[in-house]
Amino acid sequence: MERTSVNVPDLSTATDPDLRASFTALQRAADMARKTAMQTETDLVVVQEGQLVHLSASELRRQTTGKAGT
């Protein structure tokens, strides 16, 4: 699954340090959720093009393997 871009420059210029760090924290949480789903053979539910999509652990592994080659 390809990540959609968030307007990072707006966050990086925020005066609140917690807000500036929030994007990185969200990325870290998403990575941990994917890792946990793969370890526990659990589907991960994400929104793609406005639709809820269930990604199986095997699909997450395929996506992870595909990213390593790019």
C-alpha cells in the first residue's frame, strides 16, 4: 500500500513542538501496527480511496517485500 502524502511543511512550521512531532509519531505507530498484524496473523483495516479495506498479514508481507526491492 502506498502512503499518501500529508502536507508536512505545514506541520514542520507549527509553533507547537508536539504538533511538529506528530507526523513522525503517526508514521511510527502505523509501522508498529503493520508489524503487529503480521506477527499475529491479523488483518489490518485501512482506508484506501475512501473505502475500508482489510489487508491480510500475507498481503502486508508482500507489500513489505515489494518495498525492500524499490
